[in-house]
Amino acid sequence: MNSLMRVLLIEDDPEHAELIRTQISRKHAGSVNIQWAPRLSQGLKRLADSGADVILLDLGLPDSTSDKTLSSVLPHAHGIPVVVLSSIGDEDFGIQALHEGAQDYISKSWMDGEILFRSLRYAIERKSAEEELRRANQAKDEFLATLSHELRTPIGVIKGFAELMLQDQMPEEERRLALTAILRNSEIQVSLINDLLDMSRIMTGNLVLESRPLDLASILREAIDTVRVAVVNKNIEIKTEWDTSIGLVLGDHVRLLQVMWNVLSNAIKFTPPGGHVTLRLRRSGSSANIEVEDNGEGIHPEFLPYVFDRFRQQDSSIRRRHGGLGLGLAIVKYLVELHGGSVSAASAGPGKGSIFKVSLPLAAYKYQADKDPRFKSELSTQPPLTVPPQQHTGDTRLLAGLKVLAIDDSPDSLALVQLLLKRQGATVSTAGSATEGFEKWRREVPDLILCDIGMPDEDGYSFIKRLRSQERAENRPPTPAIALTAYTRDEEKQMALEAGFHAHLAKPINEPQLMNTLATFAPKPHP
């Protein structure tokens, strides 16, 4: 609200109008500007010409009737709050005025300047709160509609092509087309769900960083590699202008890669085929500055202040050309600020491209990197999981001879795991519940257990605790066990490890990661 409250007083009695002006001005002369109109028609004209912050309205006017005045003003108010002023002191009358759309009701018989001022001020604040709530509800409704569309679209593609593949023997070209479409849309689905999970972690304060010294140039190169397919498909040129000797930043490798992937993929999404995107990395004082500039659609000036707001998109209509949930840039802003940095967006307007800038503080101990061997080890990227030598040299498959017990209440998940592991030479036994899995483990101890977390009756946490307890009671060595689950929050990963699992893997299955993890934790052959 402005420091000066603009009040439009529509009151036919000059003495009452002067009394109201005098009473309010006695304590709030410098805070209120009152415009007076003795008739409804004059009041509506003043409202159209100069506006107001609040309307103080007498219902009994010479050019209207008490039962029609309020309903005549509201359509012209366009959201400006109305406080009804009347000589009728009946409480039911006031409640009726509130039901019809007034923000407050004051009887002339018990008003004074302070009551009037507070009523007018509170009316403005309540109306502002109502508008904010209305906008939030509208944004929620738009988001739910967008979410429904964005989730249903890839599901529809996956379901449609899967049904086609089941019906008839498809030609090899059509089969590859179908499989490619299924894979592409499943990746879209995973990306949408990951954005929702990240936003949930952000809103609940459960997103944490695993920081170490990092080289931003290598992260930028990784980000370019992740969008290379989209770049080739749209024939977009990526230009790089960076100083590779700016120093190190202290950050979470996965999260900073997520930031750069989001900003870069956003630029590619809104750049037309044949366009270009420029990626810059420079030092400014104690900060590393990254710029991603494109010659694409640009950002409308009215939308620019909201570009990093969650659930906000420049075009949220059903005719929009670009998908997504409107979460990516909101997540970027949070992650950058969590690293102690800042992010901004600029655009000359529609059709004139945009520039996104990310600034991150440089690590204060950069100079130690060449002197202290601890920093050298931290700077090296995490190596891939090592695969132990296999006992069965006659079979070169990664899991040859390994006996795996897979536990999951989803038959489809079990079928997929069984197929993947058998292709790598494992012998797979399956169980559809924790109880069944425990009984199978008792009958024949496997080399390794792969277990879901979310299962009815007994979940994976309870299962592994019961298993570990039984192993201790029987003085058995712990069977290597890996949690394979859709519960992927950091605290859920920690719970799995504390319960007794050796590792935690997220669904959907990443086949190379799954195979390397199984091979890593499989029992080593005896010399």
C-alpha cells in the first residue's frame, strides 16, 4: 500500500462528508487523501478518472437505491475494496453487505475518525491478501492442469507404442522407432518427476549439498555433452568463451551440473533451429561468472521479474509451444543461492534473445591446490565403480555365476530386473514380498540381495533389519544387499544404509550403474 491512502468518499450529505474528513484528518492528515462525490454517477466518474485505494460508500444516494448501490459500484471498482457507510445500524444489514461484496460495514451512529481510518486500512490489506490468495489458487490450478498434461503426454506415447508392439510382428524399422519413442518419453517422465521431487525437497528444507573443490570448466563441458543431441537435432551452434584458469569453486558436482544443464537446455529450447547459444566463463573479483546467451524467443518485460518463480511460465496456455512444469529455473535459483551465489536473467524483449547469468564464489583456498595433496585427490572426479575379477573365466559376462535374490512387490519390476541380470550371466531368484524373500534367503543364501523399499506388510527397511539380526544370531557373515527403490530422498538413502543395506540405487533402473554396483559388492572369488 502507498504511504498516502487515496479514499473515494461517495456520500450525498455534505455535513456528513465534512465530518468524516475532519475526523480522519485529526490524526492522519498526512496519510489520507479524500475525494468526495455527492452522487453515485459522480463517484463512478471520479473512480474512472483518478482511481482510489479504497471506496467509502453511503448506500442511500439520490441517484440510486439502498439495495442497488453496492451492486452498481462493485463492477466499476475492479478489485478496489469497498467499505459500506450507512445510517442503518442493524447487524444483519451489515452482514448482508459483506455477503454482497463489501470489505467492511460501518454505521454512522458509532463511527469516529480512528475507527474509520483503521477500517479503511484493514479493508485494503484484506483485499490485497484476497488477491494474493486468488493468484496463488489460480497458479495452483494452472500448475495442476499443466502437470496433468505433461505427465499424461509421455505416458500416452509409451502406452500407445507398447500396445502396438504387443499386437503384431512389427517391421524392424517401426520397432526401433517405437522403442526410441518409448525410451525418449520415459526420460521425459523421469525428468518431470525429478523436478517435482527437487521442489519438494526445497520447500521442506531437505535438500543438502555434498561440497568439494570443483573446476567449473569441466562441469560446463559435461553440461554441453548432456544437451548434444538436442543441439544436433535443432542445428544450433554452441559458442564457448571461457577462461579455464579462473580457479575453483566449492560446490556439489551433481547440483552444479544440474544448474548448468537447466540453464543451457532452457536456452536451446527457446532458440529456433539454426540459431546459436554462447556460453561464457569469466572471473570477476572473487567470483566466477557464467553467462548463457541465446538469440531465441526472448522474455517479455512483464514476465521478466517472475522468470525464477516456481510454477510460472511465460506462456501457460493450452497453445504453448514448449512443455515443462515451470520448475527448472526456480530450482536453479535455489541451488545457486545455496552455493552462496546469485542468478539473474535479462532480455531486450520478445524475439531478441536472453542472457542468464550465474555468479558463484571462488574457493578461498584455490592457491593450495598445487601444494597440498589432499586437494589434488578431492579435485579428481569420482572414478567409475570397479568391477572385481570374475571366478568363471569361461563366461565373460559381468555377473557370470552370481546368485541374486530380487525382492519387489511389482511383478513388472521383478521381470525387468530378472531379464537384465540374466543377460549378464546371473542366476536370479525372485520374491514378491519381504516375507517370501526372507524364506528364500533361509533356504538358500544368495550371493547378493536386490530389494525394494516400499512394499506392503513389511517394507525393505524392516526386511534388512530382520535379516541382519538373523545373521548375527546364526553367526553368518552379512549378505551383500542393495536397495533398489523409488524412494530417493537423501534421508531415505541414509535410512537404507543405516538399516543394513550396502548401497542405495534409485528407480528407474540405470542399467550400467546397476551392473557395476552388483559386481562391486558381489563376493570376491577365493584365490
